[in-house]
Amino acid sequence: MFNKFTLVVAAMLCIAGISHAQSELQPCSADEHYRKLLAKYPQLVGYEKTFEEQLGKRMAERTTAAADTTIYDVPIVIHVIHDYGAENLSDTILYDAAQYWTTVYLKENADTADVIPTFVPYVGKPGMRLHLATKDPNGNPTKGIVRFQSYLTAAADDEAKFGPWPQNKYVNIWFIGTFGAEDLGVAAYAYFPSSAVFEPFYDGIICLSSYVSVSDPSVAKTIPHEMGHVMNLYHPWGNTNNPGVACGGTDHVDDTPPTKGHNPSGCTPAALYDTACASGYMVTYMDSHGVLDSVVNYPDTANSQNIMDYTYCSKMFTKGQAARMRTALTGTTAGRNNLYTPANLAATGALAPMPDLPPVADFIVNRGVPATSDLRAYFLTFNNATSFGFRNASWNDTITGVSWAFSNGATNPTSTSMGTVSNKFSVPGWVTVSLTATSNAGNNTIVNTQTVYVADTTTVGGMGYSQNFSNASDLSNWPMFNFYNNQFKWQFYTGAGIGDNSCLRYRSFDSSDRITGNAVGDHDDIYTPAFNLSTSTDDLYLNFFTTAAYTNHGIAGGTTLVNDSMEVDVSVNGGANWYRLGGYGGTRLDNNGNYGVEFVPNSATTWVPRAINVPATYRAAQTFFRFRYHPGNTGNDMYLDNFYFDGFPAGIKEAITASPSSFNIYPNPSSSGFTLVFKTGNTGSVAYSIKDITGKLVYENSKVLASNSIQHEQISRSATPAAGMYFVTLTVDGVNMTQKLVIY
Ligand SMILES: [Zn+2]
């Protein structure tokens, strides 16, 4: 209780400045989400009116009918949206919780005994049993819990509602780690039936994983509260988002006396015996002929222990609420009345005993040694001092044993550890990890070939190295990680490039329907091979070119919303620690503006040179670099090409120094001639030639210049009339040096 209260205070402080409407804590944001949908679908009002009319009619019928003792069986499915943290709730916790929710809906929760005497006569029984389904939508056996790994478990909203099962057959419940800014301070929310008509894929409950405990009374009623919204209950102060503010709202339920409602404050006497809005409360009822039937004098005290209030001492629904819920459940709105039909109970296996199913084998690579700006250690050199860690995360049954197998000369090629296995590898390349989990009901094996990468320490070059990604095979030692196995990822691309028609691409353009799976929160990496930079004593730049755009999806706010970014990191201990060297974001990265369609560069002029100074600290005998892309909610594609090391930053106009072992070309790429900068040797004799990409000689010249001097030789555009890639060879004292030149 105390912890929750502390959290509440912190949340209030955080949101106080956002807007008046959010100046109060909102343990449940059902009302906010209702209001957003109402703005989007104004016709929702008509549905609600019809619903209330049906409700009134049914309620009237009900009062004349025999007492309704029907118990309704309702199939549910729990989706755990997780990233292998604490939010990955265990099966056992969820089974226990689901059982508890049913006790509440059968009025069998023990704490109804603590209801204050005033409300004992009003405790209602919704009369619903919630059953974890035993058949999935395809008819396959299930225990009613599914799991999905996503970064959207953090800062979640409707887009984290992956994989909904048909909402007229199952009530969907998603558990997530944290809510996003729009639901700051919220524990959960759900949609009313009328709202679900318009966006059925969002119908159901989404709830923080920390609000599922059945032993903590302050959170145990969170799902029962949200299920109340699913069955059309409002908060007792009405369908607003302002508990504790004003009398005058209504929840359309007579035996919940008028109240301002309560912000979380526990069962204080002030809350329990709050009469602020309820003094003298009574309701007059007319018969079907409009003649006075009766006047009922309801309590003059708010029902602060009501599960739909925010007191966190909630213990009961009222009889009126139970009737309203049953009306919603038996109504056609959003197909609620299909849930309990015999046909649906058979299709979902809701009444069958939970089957004994084999486990689902699963594991996660542990976070590595705490490293600056790192999230996980997936990349290490062979025989690195740091180990990879693999953690068993198998589920779906009581696991009695596991069997691990690893390729690449693992220190532990096999293991039966139920927890974590630490491993080093002696053979470079992608590691194949196999995990078999066993239970009394059978076993299941997961094989993953793209989990961790063991890097070679053999260097591929250093100063003077260049890579223009002309073939997919060029990337054989540039491992790409798509951590969440989704559409946002690095890839080799043919169809654009500098000087040739291929490059790297980060696919940030969202081609999905955007119902689920927003890119925000994702990240993906590509790693370089090892470079020997230890001999570089002068300036050293990591150079490359990028071109990118954004997509504003018609969202107002202009370029301030452009939030894709890419960081460049370096490691000198084989991937054990990474340090950030530079980064690009916003319109600086997305230099081509807004594109409504997927961006593909069609001109060399769209490419921007990038240069990152590599400090001497990071010039090791084996230096690795990492490009980490963070897609945002306005992403479009980003292309990267012509990675090379040089003593000068890409794109500068003027050389500063030159050495006899290399030469430089400025500007490069160029559209109007260029300058060669080099140092002559002892004889002063130099020659230069330019060949096009087919090897055809297009220009050559030779001179004798001052010996051991720095020279600038200007070559006009006429030497390279056609746009494209060229190779410039400079010969100093008989030694050839070649560099790539791009003309556009
Ligand atoms: Zn609520």
C-alpha cells in the first residue's frame, strides 16, 4: 500500500503540468480513451443512446421477471507483451489471478465481509465465470495465455495490443510493462461496448503487469474494475475523468449513490463515510403507465468500496451494477452476447479443463556487462574475456528439465542449466543455439541461428580502407541484428547507391496498417569487421554517406516530430564495451524532407557526407564500430554507403596535410571537377590516371614536381564527363595508390 501511494504521488507530480484535464491521477484511463474515440467517431453517440434505451427496456423487463440466477461463462485470453523483464509474468501468477477475478464476479471474494454495514444489502453478483480459453481461434489447444516479445511493452498504448483474438469470442487482456505519455500514471484501461464497435481490434483490457497480484489488495481488483468497463460500467462519479472534483455526474446506476469519486487514498474514514454528494439521495420510479410506483431511499453515503471507484479499497459491485453488466453481456453491442453462447464456449474450449500441454521452449540473451549506451551483448569477439549469457525463459507448463546445445566451439557445448548458461566461443560467425524444454507432457525445442555473433579479430584494413557495399557478400562480416524480428531493420539494398547501385538501408518506413507495431522504441544494429587503426598517428575520420527522408503521416507539428536517429559507437575490447562517437537525428538525418511513400534516392545529390573523428583512444589493433538505428514514429528509409577511413572528413573542400603513403580527393563526390592532394617522393615524378567503372581509361597525365612536397593538382570536370564512379590512380616514385571518385 505504501509503495503504491508513493508511486501515486510521484505520478501526480509528473503530470501536474501537462493539462488541466490530467491534473488528477487516473488509475484507469477508460474515460480518456472513450473521449478520443468519440472525437474520431461522433456517431458513437447514437450507438450509446440505443444501448441505454435497450438497457432501460431490459431493466424494466427484468424487474417483472423472476430473479435471474443465470451464471454466464465468458472465455478470456491473456496476452503477455514483454521484453523478458519482470513484465513477463509467470503462468502461475496469471492462472491464480484469473481464478480470483472469477471469485469477484461470483461475489465470492472474501473481502466482501469488510463491506461497511450501509452497503451490505446492496452487494451485487455479476454472475460471470471468466475462463482461460483452451482452444485458440484456429482450434488448437492452448492454456489461454500467449506471449509476444516487443519493445512496446514499454511506453505502451493501443499499438501494443498485438494479436487480438476475435473480440466477440474472447475477452482480450494484454499485460504490459509501462504506459506511454498519454496514459501516464495509469494502471489500466478498457473500452466500453459501444466504443468497441468502431475499433474492435482494440477491444479488451490493457493493464500494467504490476497490477495483477492477488495477494496485494490494492491492485487485485484492477482487472475486475476494467472488466466492469468492458461490460459498460462507468466510474460511480460518471463518465468523466475527474474523480474528487464535483458532484453531479452519474453512472446510470441507481444504487451507487452520487459521489465525486475518490483519488487513491485508501479506506480512510473520510472516503468510507463520504456524504458530500449523496445526502438525501432517493429515486422515484414510475410504472409503465407513468404512474408513481415507488420511491426508494438509497444510502446517503458514497459507495467508496465500489470496485469502480479509485479508493484501492474496493470490495464490491452493487446489484444495479451487476444488472447493468449483465445487460451489456446479453446485448448485441460489440457482439458481447456471443461470448457465452454454447457454440462459442465449445469453439473456445472455455468449459473444458485446462489441458496439460508441452512447454514452449524460449530463451533470451542476457544483458551484458554494464556498458555505456548498450542494451544487450549480442556481439563479442571469439575467446573474448566477457561471456555471452543465455537465460532459459521456457513456459506453458512446469518445466522439469532443459537441454542446451551451442555451436562455434562453445566453452559449454551442452548444458542442462534451468537458469543461465554463460559461454565463450572459439569459432567466429553466427552461433546456433538450441534449447529443448521438457515437462511431464512432452518437450519443445527452439533453434535460433541469429541470436549472437562471434566476431573475427582478423582485421580487414585500417587507414585507407573503403567499403561501398557493391555485393551482398561484402556484408558477410558485417552482422545485422533485427532484435525484435520485425519490419524495421537493416538490410543490403540494390536500387540506389553512390557510384554504384547498391548500399545499406535501414528500413524505417512503416508499411503496416499502424494498428499495432509502431516503430517507436525499436532499435537495430549493424556491426563492422575489425580494423587495425593503431598505426594512425594523424587525424583519422570514419567517413560515410547517408540519405534519408521522413513521413509525417499527415500529423501536425511539422519537422519537430521527425524523430528517427542513428548513433555510431566504437569498441576496442571486442564488443564488451561500447562508446558513443557520434549520432544524427531529426531533419539532419532525414535530409530529403517529407515523403508520403517509401523513399528511394534517385540522385547522387541527395547524399550527405558524414565524418566522425576517431580519437586516438579508440584507435586499437582491433577496433569495431556499430551503427545503431532508432526508428521513430515518422520514419522513412535511410541509406548508407561508401564507408571509409581517411585523414580528412568526407566532403571537406580543402586538404590540410598529406602524406606520401596516401592521397586525397576533394570534393568527393563532386559535380564540378576535383583536386588531388598528395606528397611527392624523392624524384618528384608523379603520374595519375582515371578509369571508369568498366576499367576504361578516361584521363591520364604525368609530371615532375618538386621533390618531397605537398601538391594540389586540379582536374576539371571535362576529364570525367559522365556521372558515375571512377578509380583514380596516383603513382609516386613508381608506387601506385588508387582511390574511388564519385562524379554526379
Ligand atoms: Zn476505470
